[in-house]
Amino acid sequence: MTGGGGSDYSKLGWKDGSILRPAGLVHNPGMRQYAVTFVDNHDTSSPHPDGAGWEYKGDKAKANAIMLAAPGIPCVFWRDWVAVKADIKKMIAARKKVGLNSNSDVRVTNTSGYYESHGVGTTGELICRVGSWSGTPSGFTLECSGTGWAYYTKGGSTAPTITVSPQGGYVGVNGKVTITASTGSTIYYTTNGTNPTSSSTQYTGQITITTNNTRIKAIAIKGDESSAIADYTFLTDGGSVEPGGDYYVAGNLELCGVAWDASAAANKMTKVGSIWEKTYTNVPVGTHTYKVTDGTWNAPSPWNQQGTASGEGNHEEIILTQTSTVTIKFDGTKVLVPVVTGIRDAEFDASVVAVSGTIFVSDQDFSVFNLTGVNVTEQNGNLPNGVYVVRLANGAAKVVGLR
């Protein structure tokens, strides 16, 4: 392949006796393990006084494909990495898969019409083709390809897999977590939120969960291959992340329509994305209390905003100063901050006079609340000075000052 990106591939093979190998120092079996290979570097890419320079002007992906399928110690120039990063990442992964290294036996098997090399690694074989060709080498599988280049592999190692059981959620105090991985791989894990490496704690047996919200991140490593990172959070103080679980809002009569029923069908939550929700409309002024349950009062249910299970106690509280729409939310481990929208369409069509401990309202059907949401209607006539909320039967509300 010429500097202009042509298709003269004959110069890409050098003779090692009767064997044609990739051109350069890497063609020599006694020297290839010491050869540093590159398409360009900071010297070749630098400007020159004559304006010519030595930078390779051809197809960067094809050039790197040839280099990364050859022995030696390949160095990818940063400009090439930026320009064709996606292609080069695939090439490097294929090289690693078959165990191709600096001293691998690589032969050039075709230079007529297209370039082809055949390398034997420690775990598999790699064929590189550059140019224009048809068909797939017998016994090989297409590993990756781009415009005018392709890698085919036979054998090779595959990335290990990792499994964590249970996959997060409530395990209780001293709950056990088991991690397994592909045969021949080693498992490493962390509990401080950092990504695990081969320098992290090695997994040798079940992990005991003693602290709520323990986050385990684990990886399996086998040779140069590694699994995806498994990332799960475990709870000792209640919580559930079971997909499709049934959850209910249990609370006071004015909010839920039934007082503190753990499994009332009317209060069943609906899953929206990863969050469970229940919306109540026309919720009256006042203080409302609630929790989320799994249909029982048994641990790990019910939950509050701290994710703790404590029966009907330690509930959540919401104070409304006007009739509102309230959406209760639950993420599978704890109650989230509710969404409250006041209803402002109702018209406050009554006159109000506040004087001498009494709030007079022209509409006979009204309620009075203090700013903490407590209904103080029965104390009307002997109210201390302060600010109050007057609510009419239609839901309309008005803030009134009593002096």
C-alpha cells in the first residue's frame, strides 16, 4: 500500500527465507519481539521546512489493520486513534482475543489484488485482509471489519461472564451474596463505589452484608479479558427491587379513601419506568400521613423516605394548604418526595372577616386550618392571632390574617 493509499501490496511482505512475512523488522523471527511498530508518530507528523513531511497520507484504518495484525510492539499514534478510534478498538480486541503478541508467527499469504496475513496467537488465529476480495477464509469467522479491511478469527478466548446472586435489594442483616464467574477466571470486588481491578479484594466466598445500602461492584478477569462490571446495592433495613412487584399506598382516610389499609385495591401503585406511582386528586387541606407497603405490614414492608420498615409508625407526612393533586412515588427501596399540584380553578366566592379570635365566612360550609395543616375549625371564635387558611366546600382556599 503506497503513501497515497494505492493498492500495491507487494512491498508489504518481506522474505524470511522462503516464507513471506509482514514487512519491516518484524519479518525477522529473531528480532520481531523487539520491534516497535507504528504508522505515524510525533516526528513523522511534524511539519518540515520543505513542506513535504513524512506523515502517512493514505487510509489510516487500513494501515493500522495491517500493523495490529503483525508481530512486534504496535504503537497507535494519537491522531490515528482520534480519527478512527472505533475501528482501532475492534482491531485491538481481536488481537487480544487470539493472543497475538510481539513474537507471534505471522505470514503474508496474499499480495495480489488484496493483502492477507495469517497470524497464530496463543489462543487462536487471526487473518487480516485489506483491499478488495470476496468470501470468508475457510474455518474462520468474521470478527470485525470496516471500509476495505476485515479481521477473521478462529478460536481465541472469550470475555468471562459474571453473575451475582441475589441481584441487589433487601437481604437483611448478615445476608449473603454469592458471586460466580466463567471457569478459569478470578473475581475481584469493591464495596466503596470504585470500579474493581485486579488489585481489588479477591472474592473467595460468600460476602456477608452487615450495613444498609452496601454497594458491591465486581469483575471477572481471565488473562487479558475481563467481564462487564456487575454493580448491585444491598439493603439490610427494608427495600425491594423486585420488578413487577405490587405496591400500595397506606395512609389516612382523607388521602387514601380508606384508613391505613395495607393492600386496598384502590391504592395499588402503577409502575412508570423504574418508579411506582399513585396519584390522588382533590386531596383536601390538612395534614396527611402515608407509607408504601407490599400488601402486608411485615418486613421489609412498609417503607418511608429512609427506606426503613417500621410497621404503621414513622410515616411520611404532607401538609396541604389548598385542595391538591398528590402523586406518591416509590423507587423500590424508599418513598420519594411526592409531587403536589394545588387546585386553583375553584373560585373563592365568599367574603371573610377576621376579628377578635373569630373568622367569619359568608359561606356556611367552610373549614379553618393553621399553617401546620391542623384543622382548627372547632376553635373558631377563640383563635389566637396568626395566619390561617380558610377552605370552602368547593376546595377553594384563602389565606387570612387574624389580629
